[in-house]
Amino acid sequence: TCTEVFQNLSTRIRLELEKHQKERQNVEETDVKLKEWMKRAKASLQELKQVFVDHLGKVFQDCEDAISKQARSVEIMKEVYEGRMLKGQMLLDGIQADFNALQNLAKAYRDAASYTHKVDDFLQQKTVLPILPDLDEDFPLPSPNVVAKVLAQATNFSYCAGLVKHEPCSPVSDNGSFFREFSPMKRKLNYDVNFGSFGVEDGQFSEPAGICVTTAGLVAVTDTKNHRVQVFDEIGCLKLAFGVSGSNPGQILYPYCIASCPVTGNFVITERTPVHQVQVYSSSGHFIRRFGQNLIQFPRGVTVDKNGNIIVVECKVMRVTIFDQLGNVIRSFCAAGIMSFPMDVCVNDNYEIFIVDNRRHSVHVFDYNGNDLRSICGNGTISFPISVNINAAGELVVTDNHQSFNMTFFNQNGELIRAFESRNRHLQCLASAVHGVDKIFLATKDFRVYMYDCSKGK
């Protein structure tokens, strides 16, 4: 009944508010620990400054800025929880007001449906909080490698230069940013192009979950909840749309990730629940084949190598499956002990598979036999990565949406080359793709596609 619907909605909101109230109380306890940690951190820095003040002033200024930034973490948490509780209370007040004024049954059902959608949206919104430091540990001091680098530059002593180790993802770089772990020197960028909006018409999206760029420079986007794929040029002009909702051959149901075959130009599309399969369409949108229905369960990322072989990575089961162009399994392996939450995959010309791990904040590298070759970029240079690509210069491009949209370039051994962050805040970054050397296309939860040109930040 309508009464039961309103009562159920009220109960759901109350439970959510109670949960946030408890979490808000925990934040108060964390506040005390954070202040103690801040005192210890500043004391450690002060002691070191007395020794290295002549040559490491810039390093310590970066550290102090990092501590001050972390010290605001609890205040930001308080603001987030209070804002969410206020929004929830306003929603609850509206539900109760309409419930108390029930007169027109038809209107009541419409209101109930409207509030159901609003409550679902409210509960699905994830609370984005800053990352706290480890409050049980002392502030991490500059590594010997950092100190040696600074002394080498300040004194020109050759033996100091010999101490410097250029390790993968080292905080030391040639541009003078010695403390990249705590305050990365990222160049800020504005997007150059954006297109799309919410809807079902051409050029609109309901969930742009996957994106890729073809060798011809066209941008293909999976419009998941509209069960179609739309293809644009790089300024957002629609060139092609294909897909009919359904589970029969030639139909598409919840297309998720997409890749373009460098050999044939075909689109390779993975579909999420309930289908769990791979479909191949020509560059003009004609159905070619489908496969994998009984072989894959949770396809998360897809890529195609230089021979046209298709690599699919699955979350939950942590499995990588390599198919040939016809859908025959070449090889399959699991990496449950290595990966935690794989989000995307790419492959280089040496048949090395790069898989970005959202929870372990790193990139895992495997060969086609499933051997774990190396893990890179896992020392704080990236946080909650969503996509990994290899650009035309052979650089590894990792994107993440922690605090802002971040675009970080590495060599394939994980050594940092350059880093950028967007000046624009996006609701949630879903997927990204690279065109050429510097252009990055981003699909977001606000039903839009953005293009960033990193050549403008060099």
C-alpha cells in the first residue's frame, strides 16, 4: 500500500542517518589521535630541519604543507557527514510531510514513486572522504635516496650523486620535486572538449561506462543502460550509433567495456550481468560474433593486442582470459593472491599485460602464461586508479579520480615521467582512453565525455 511505501522509505532514511551519526562519533575520536600524530610529525621535522636547513628547506616546506593538509582531514570528514545528514533529513521531512497530507490516492502513488527514486539515489551516493595518515606511525621521513639527491645537487660532490638510486616510481625526479609521495607536482589542466547529457536521444547517455579510441581517432562509448554503443569524432559529433536491447545474436544488453581491434578495426564489447559475454561488431556497427557466455563471469576490462587477440580481465574471480579473434580460448589464469580489484587492462607489443588495481593502488604486469612479472606505481603516486592505457609514445598512462581527475604518465618499468590533474571536479570518473600521445578522453557519471590535452601542460 501507499502507507507501507512511505513507512519503508522513512525507515531506510532513519537507518542511514543512524549509521552516519555513529560514524560521525568515530571521527571525533579520530580527531584526538590525529592531533597527537601531528605533534609527533612536526617534532620529527623540526629535529631534521636543524641538520639540513641549508639544503633541504624546500623538502621540509613540502612536508609541512602535507601535514597541514592532513590535519584538515577530520574537519573535511565532519563537513561531509553533516552535509549528508542534512540532505537526508530534508528528504525525510519531505516524505513525512507528504505522508501526513495523504488525500489524493493517485497523487500519493506518484509521490511515492518519486521519493523511491530519490531515496535510492541518496543511498547509492558514496561518501567521499579524505585519506587519513597512519595515526599509529610516525611521520615518514625523507628516504636516503631523497637526501642524497638534494646533497648531490647542492654540493656537486660526485660521491653523493653515486648514492642516488633511480628506482621505479621514485619520488626523485629531474624537475626538482623531491617529495612526490606527499605533494606531487602535478600540472593543472582544463578540459578542451566536452559533450553528452542525460537521456535516450542520439548523443545522450544513461551510463557511459566504457570508452575507447579507434586508430582513426573516433571515440566509441558504451551507453550501458541504453543498451547501445555511440561513436563520435574527437569534438563530439555523433558518427555512428548501434545496438538493440536484447540477448539474442545481434542485440546488446548492458554493454560495459569496449576496445578497438588494431588489426580489423572491429569493436570488442563486454557485457555485464546478466549476460556475461563478449561481442564483436564491425567498425560500421554490424554484428559479427559473440562468445564467452559460459567462460567469463565478471568482465571488468578488455583490450586487443597487435595480433587481434582479445584479453579480458574479471573482477571478483581475479581471472585473465586470452581469446583469439574467433573467440577460442588461448589461455586463462587467475591471480587472486596478487590482484584485489582489477579495473582495466592494456597490453604492449612484447605481450606484457598491464592490469590496474583500484584497491592496491598499483599496476600488475603479467606475461601471457600468467607469470607475475612486476608490480609498479604502488608507492603513492596513484590512488584508486580506474584506467590504464599505453599511448603512441609507449608511455603507460594511468588515470584515477581521487580528489580530482589525475593523469599520470610512466615508462613501462613504472618510472614517473609527468603528472597532471584536472582543474574541474567530476561527479565520478568511470573510464578513460588515450588518443595519440597526449589526448585523454574521460567518461563520467554526469553523463558526459571530456577531452584533456596533456600537451598543453608540458
